[in-house]
Amino acid sequence: MQLEPYVNTLGRHLKSRFGTRVRKLSLHAGFTCPNRDGTLGRGGCTFCSVLSFSEDKAEESVSAQIAARRAELKRATRYLAYFQAYTNTYAEVEELRRLYAAAVVDADIVGLCVGTRPDCVPDAVLEILADYRAQGFEVWLELGLQSAHDATLARINRGHGFAAYADAVARAQRYDVPVCAHLILGLPGETTAMMHETHARVLALGVEGLKLHPLMIVKGCRMAAEYARGETLPPTLPDYAAIAADLIRRTPPEVVFHRITATAREPTLIAPDWCYTSFPAANAIAVNLAAYGGQGRALR
Ligand code: SF4
């Protein structure tokens, strides 16, 4: 079932802006993360596994990765360079400037997406991104928040609280840099009401994009041991589809959904088994939205 009649997807947003299909090219530019290298902590967030990042990619230059990913993607003529792996603002400013510039050399690269932690967004980075936006590039600062509840953030070892997110968003707004907040649904100890509260607090601060993920247990993450002991369970497909659809209905129509579910590669994923592909969740969410109303419906 098609999502786009019911959700303002990134694909729909980009098609309307550029008049053609635009795809994201995921890059691994060799960054690390302060929650792994000992600056903030070691071991990282309890749901995160380095096995999810293709380390062999980091050996390739940004331009070589772009060429390789572009060749893999069919039916697109324009692309966004997506700095995805680890914390993509965690380097000296001149190094960031060089890496971002290397990604937008070709004329078919029409934008830049930078994924990072809320506590790693200095004004100098916002200045760089604002400059690309002023040149006409599609620009997104993708902030991993996961939950607005500090107790949950502590439990999953994020190493930052909600205040860091609020501060990064306020400064991004001063630079007119659009923010996409990443939220995980089904984190340990979280009720449906808590997930609604996270969503409401993110909307209240102002946000241009959202990315919804189900909690996934992947090999190599610290949560895998909690899962093996039966202490942490990912959401079921019906539960995930119901809460994701409800949050979409409560989201203003102009907010762009970069994703409404997530996948992991076959050898890496432990659970839930419906996350090998995005189809089961996307279809279940579309069915729910078709029945009960699409994005923004619950705001009318
Ligand atoms: S999820 Fe992001 S912030 Fe957390 S350990 Fe992994 S790379 Fe670092």
C-alpha cells in the first residue's frame, strides 16, 4: 500500500522541490563518536552496534563512496549526500568543511544531510550548513534524540539529556538550518504515553523533519544481553504500526518524515524479525492511516 497519500515523506518533499526522484547516498566518512572514544563514555548507546556501520566504507574517499552508491541506486537522477555513520560533526571545523565540500562537487548532488548527536553541534557547524542552504542546497541537520525523557536517555547511555537537544534546536533555528529529529519507539521502560510526550515536546520546540524507528536489537549492541535475558523486548509489528500511525496523525502536514521505520541487514539483526525489510511496517502503517486518517488528521 502506498504511503505518500497519507504521509509527507522525504521522497514526496524532494520530488516537489526538484521535480524528479531524489535519493539519499549514505556515507561513512571515518568519524567516531564521543560516546565511544572515551570523551563522554565507552561502549556507546546501548542500542548501537558498530557492526551496523560498514567499516570497509570508511577506507574509501567520500567521492568514491558517492560514485559507488549512485551506481547501486536506480530510478534517481538527483541525490543527497548523507553523512550517516557515527557522529558526523565530531572533528575540527576545517576537516568538516573539507569533507562536506567533497560530497557536493557533482552537479547531481543537490543536498547535504548530516547526522549527529545534539551535544555535538557547535555554531561553526551550523554556519557551514547555513552557507550550503543559502547556496540553494537541500540541507538537513539530523539529530539523534531517541527520547525526550532523561531517565530513558540515561538508561540507554546516551550521554546527553533533553536540554542538549533543545539547545541545538534553538541554535539551528537561529541559523535557519532545518532539523530532523530521530526518535526510537519501544525503548526499555517507555510507555505509549511517554512516546507521545517525546513527540509532543519535539513538536513544541519546532522541527522540520522526523525519523521514526522501532527499537531493534542488533548483534554487538549492549542491549543484546538485556534481550537475551528477557529484560528488553522490541515492539510487536501491530504495536509499532499503531503508535507510529498515531504520531503521524498528530504531526503537522508540513513536517517531513524522513523515515517511518528502520531495517537492519540480515546477519546483524537479532529482533524484531519484521525489520529485515521496511515493507511490513510501512504497509501496516499505511493501512492504519488509510483507515483512521493521515498526517495532521488528529490536529484538525
Ligand atoms: S548511536 Fe550515535 S551517539 Fe550513540 S554510540 Fe552510536 S554513534 Fe554514538
